[in-house]
Amino acid sequence: MATNDTIDLWDEPETIDIGKGLTMTFLRNSDYLTRVVMTAEHDDFQVPLHYHETHDEIFRVVKGRVRYTLGEPGAKFKAWSRLRATTRFYTPEDGEIVIPRGTAHAVFVEAGEEVIVEEKTTPMDEGKEVFFRNFFAAGGATANPFAIMQIFYHGDGYPVLPAGLRFLEKGLVTILGNYLAPLFGYKLKYDAKKLKKH
């Protein structure tokens, strides 16, 4: 860690274990921010429906296949209805896939499939790395819901609730993540305000 309580992400390990047979590498001096490698030993890998308000996500499948569910850009997504969403497998032949901000999306990879996925955002900033480092430092999907909501609040992430009402989703993240989590003693390991700029 750098002086004056600043955090230099470049001093942190580039590659972290994020589960059985899963690693995430934070790329430096690259067009992409992260690379996730899934070996044949991994269990099912899934990221539930969520969206981002201030960042577009761009991903590409480098190896294998990944099932993405993508909502209609900017549309309210109702989890019980697939009428306004597309679920399909993406492979290296698909090239870059853009998920516009506000678009609900979910990810699934079946156990045992060998996969490599790279991801970046627009705008391209350290927000994605900070989000992932906080998420996995807190315990990943098994972390306390208050910790997860705090990470979502500071990391431009919102879960999609069954009713698909954005004001409820944002309200949930704000109340649990911004107000209650600190009240119960939850604190982010990586504070974006303390990052050293490169």
C-alpha cells in the first residue's frame, strides 16, 4: 500500500482466485480491463441479472462459450418474462458484444466448460477493478448482503428485482449499501477515493 493511505492497485496481485477453477486477471496496458479463465474443474458459474447505470460493458469470448441473457437496451426488465430479453450462447466468432448502460444482463457457464472471457467498460476507468476486488475480498457471492449492496452502491451495480422497477432497485442498493452497511460496520477494502492514479 502506498503512503498517506492511498491505494495503488498496481501493487496488488494481478491475478486472483475467484472460485474453484476460476481466476480473474486485471490487465495492464491493454484494451481490456479483466480476463476470467475458467478451467475444466470449475463448478457452474453464474452472475445474476443486474445492470449498470454509468458504464457500458464490452466483452468478448476468447475461448469456449458463455450464455448471456441480455435485456432490451434501456428497457425495464421483468425477471419472470423473457419476452423482452435474448438468451444465447456467445463464442469467439461473435467478436465484441456491447451491453449498453441500463441494460439488464446475466451470465452463465456450465460446469466443466473451459472458457476465457475478457471485459472492458466505457468509460474506461478503474471502477470495474475496484468493484471486483471489493466483491471478492468480501467473499464473493457468499458475502453478507449488506456488504454486497455496499459494493454495488460504490461500484455502479444494481440487481434486477422481479418487478423490474428501477426506483426500487436503486432504493434497495442505496438504503442497504450506503446507509445500513456502514451503520453495521461494513467497510470497503478498496476505496475508489484513495486510489493512486496512473
